Amino acid sequence: MAAQPAIVLVHGFWGGAAHWAKVIGELHALGYDSLHAVELPLTSLADDAERTRKMVRQVDGPVVLVGHSYGGAVITEAGDLPNVTGLVYIAAFAPDAGESPGGISEEMPPAAFGNIVPDSDGYLWIAQDKFHESFAQDLPAEEALVMAVTQKAPPASTFGDSVTAPAWRVKPCWYQVSLNDNMIHPESQRRMAQRMNPRKTVELDAGHASLASQPRAVADLIADAAHAA
């Protein structure tokens, strides 16, 4: 397995590296041993991209970068490193130059856009009593409750941070669309996927947390990218 690339997983808003738990298990079962999950500070796109670059630079060899949700913007910004051989987007933002996650959401508001609420310190949360229906409606209620209580809120300013030079314009890409996504509009996902001309697009009958509700299908797409690398 030494010839295989490393896989670096990047989470999105309202979660942490542990959101990849089931995908990590599936990838390990498929024989991938060099697995890494970034814990983003969620302070700004520049900070999050730099944290991701630092992890990629620790890898001696090729890397496949995988981003879920806002993590897609992060890998778009950080995927320019020479050892990054592929980008995989899991129900994720894939902004072009000058675009931001917030701007993309405003162009085509998702169903749960109104369930994002600010606190007095300027952080944005998914209302706990709306988390299940918003983020993870295809997961058991207890699992969604844990996600809701442990969610990691970003500052509102992060939504407006724009990408500078999108790596998907120069790197091979793969995209997974969640057809029942209430956090990023499915048609917005399709539009972002189409313009990057991915090697493969997979559409899943899933909510936003497809990495948790359909981890094997997500792992299979990542493995496809790793095999191509």
C-alpha cells in the first residue's frame, strides 16, 4: 500500500475532524493507511487554508485533499501545493476566484438558511432544535443531537471570505452531490460541479451530512480519486 497517496480530510462549518469518523473506517477497510483529518480553527479562510497546507506539507508523497461543506472552499484555496494530486468535494462549496461560501448561498438559498442564528459574540450556529432537519435529517435523531450539541460555530465573517486562486482549475476533481441537502442547495452543488468538469460526479439521496449517512459511497469516491492519483 506504500504507493498509495495519503488522504487528507477537511471538515466544514458546525463540525470538526470527527465528522469523518465513518469515512475513515471505510477507507481503512479499503486498505488506505495514510489517513489524516485536519482540525480547522474556523477563524478565517486564510487561517483554515494555512492549517491545511501545514498538514499536507507533513506528508512525504502525493496527497488527495477531501473537503466537506465549507471544507470545499478550504481545499480550493489550499490545493495548490505541488504534492496535491486530486481534490474531492463532498456536498461542498467549490468557489471560483472572488467567490465566497456566503455569496454562493445567497445566490441560491438552501432550505435551512433561516435556521442559522448568530450569538452575541458574532458566531453563527445552527439552532440546536433545528439541527437534525437542517444538517443531518437522514441520520438517527440521537446521532444528530450529538452533532448539534458539539457543533463548532464559525464567526460570521468567515462566510464572506473569498477564494483567490481556485485549485480546481488546475487539479483533477471529483464531486459528490447531496440531493436532499438543506445547507447547500443541491442545484448550487450541481452548478459548481459542472463548471469544474470533474473526473466523476456522484449524486446521493442524502442530506448535508452524507459523510456520516452514506460513508461507504463517499469512501468509494475518495478511493476512485486516490486510485487515479
